[in-house]
Amino acid sequence: MSPALRYVIAFWLLWAVLVTLTAGESPHSENIAVASGLGTVVLPIIAYLWCKADSAARAVNPPPGAIPLLAVLVPIGWLYYLFATRSPLRAASVVISTLVGAFGLGGIAAFVKAGAPIAN
């Protein structure tokens, strides 16, 4: 397993934890505070490590400013890195599949945590 794939898996595990903590919670709950802190600290680290591993595996230099931008503004830095190191179609497909996965996981977690019955 490549290091870049390990960081992708770490991202999805972190996302699953964050979604599970926050699904159906009040905006002022303790779970929201824990998830915010965890996401604020861990997500930029995973994004930074993924960017370094991905650029090494693909033998490309990260675009100027992508690494620091990932540490400060993860979504913008991630988009910048993807579109600078991949073809526009490939980058767009990665972005769309990630968004579908993230929202899909969030919807499933909210559905399960709410205790909604599953139709027979």
C-alpha cells in the first residue's frame, strides 16, 4: 500500500469519526466542539502528508504555495494542488467523487444516528 493511499484512508476514517460525532447534534453540543477541534488539528496534517506522499509517488513538484495553503485552508489548497498536478478532467472527477462520498457518508451517519427505521 502506497503512503498516499494510507493518507487517503486516514482521511476517510477521520471523516467517518467526525460525521459520527456531529450527525444530528445541536450546534452547541460537546460533540461538535470535539469534532471541530479534531478536524482543525488533524485534517491539515493528513492533507499535508498526503500532498507530500502523492507528489513523491507521482514524481511531480507541488505547485508553489500548495503545501502551506494546505496547512491553512485545506479545501482551497487541496483544489489548487489537484488542478495543478492533474488534467482538469481527472482533477474534477476526484473532486466530484470525494464530495459524493463525503456527503453520502454524512447522510448515512445522520440516518443511522437518528434511529430511522430501514424499510423492509
